[in-house]
Amino acid sequence: MEGFYSNRTDFIRAAIRSELNVHADEVKSTAVRKASAIGIMVFNRRLLEAAQASGTMVDIRVIGMAKIADDVMPELARATIRSFEVNGIVRAPKAVLAAISDHMGKSGAFFGK
């Protein structure tokens, strides 16, 4: 450590950065696959199409409100959402809710269109 890093904290930061770089693909795919939030989370067609293009399924967990945008087709939701659990409010088109109904965990109030 002597001469390369100004202190122990710099050494630890460098080691963590190095490990994250080595495992960057796994870190990125985990971030894409697991979407968790406290507050409001919106899923639109572009976001789900990106997940589909990368070949990943999305696990969604929200405390607050989850919204699936009107531009999301039921087929896209079914192809990309592996699990959907909301403690709070869900706003989504009725057809999308029907398409992912078997992927849903315990959820709060539903508002479909």
C-alpha cells in the first residue's frame, strides 16, 4: 500500500472499483433484472423493450405506486415481467394486468383502464 495510495480508504475504494469492473456485466444485469422502489415507479414500452432486447426478465417490487404506461402491450409485459409485487397502488391498462396476473405477488389497490 505504501506509495501507491494516500491512505487505507483510497486503497479500499480502488479495490472495490476493481472488483466492480471485473464483474461489471453481472452488476449491470442484476440492476436491470431487479427493479425495487419506494415511491413511484413507471414502466413504459421503451424500458421493457430494452429488457427484452437484452434477454432479461424484470422482477418488480414497489412500495408506493407502480404504473405501467399505456404504451405497453400485454404481450410485451408478459414477455418481460417475471414477478410483480406492489405494496400500494398499481395503475396499468386492464389488458396488461390480465396478462401478468399469474406473476403478481401480494399487491394493493389496482386501477386498470
